[in-house]
Amino acid sequence: MGANTGQERFSYADHNLEVVWVEPIPKMFEQLRENLRQFPRQRPYRYLITDKDGQEYPFHISSNEGQSSSIFQLEKHKEMWPEIVYKDSMLLTSCTLTSFVREENLDLKAYDALVLDTQGSELLVLQGAIDILSSFRFIVVEVADFESYAGCCVLKDLDEFMTKFGFRTRERRAFKSVPGVGTYYDVTYERKSAD
């Protein structure tokens, strides 16, 4: 989720992975679709995924080619990346990940991992997918340990949720820190084996 224009498409293709990309912004989605034309195992979909079906959200479009766009207002994100602002917004209607999978008739057995980069709404996406979380071996999330967006989830929230649903932290890599603000991480959670 949070595909933007599919920047990781070459890496996924190198590993011959079957990939579903989800991007809610129409302009970014069109670019994503164009970028994926030469990758038959990678398919784009235009949805806003949260924990609710049929909920309208003002979706804020960021100045960095949409990469920091969110349903949430910027909070301490402005202290980490002061050059990034919202330049537009649009009303989008959400659905849950479970509903999206059902609507598009996706076979989750084809996908080992769920990758989330939804700018603060990662926990909402997961809460709307509780009944299918066990389909994934890995869940990879970009998350901060501070309130980057107003009302967003933070690392502690995700750790608690993932533990509750049978996942453990396999890897946590910091990629941006600002003293007095906090740190952004890429976190890989792995489902604990049943044995």
C-alpha cells in the first residue's frame, strides 16, 4: 500500500515476484500504471485502504511528488522535512484491505509479504485486515517513533498490535533521525510459526 509510482518495481522484478500495487492518488496511479507496463507480474490498483469501508476522507497531496500524502495533517513531519508541504487535497472513499482482496478476487497464497507505506495510517490498514493477516509471512512497515502526522500510529502502537496478532519484529532499520524529534524506521515483522 502507498505505491506512489512504483519505485521498487525493478527490485521486485529482479526477484521475479508477483506484486499488487495500491495507490489512491489518480495522477500517481496513472504514472504507476505506465511504469508497470513492462512488468506483467506487477499489477496496479487505485484504492484508498483504511479500517473502514465507504468512509470519505480528505486526502492531502504533498509537494514531494505525492510521497508524503496522507489522510492525516502534517505534525512533526514538518520538523524532519521542512521543505515538504501539502499543496492540494481531494475527497477519497476508503475500503478495508479485506474488502479490496475480495473485490479484486486476489489469491493471497501468491504473496508472502504485505508492504505498507501509507504515511501514518498503517495501523488503520492492519485493523481493517485482521481476518487475513495470517495469510502473510512478513509485514513490512515504514513507521516513526513520534507523531509525524497528527493522530497517526507510532512504532510502539504497531509493535503492540503485531505482537497481539502473532508477529514478531524480525528487523528494524532506522533511516532518518532528527535530535529532539525522533526516528523513522523500516520494520519487518514475521509471523511466528505455529509449532
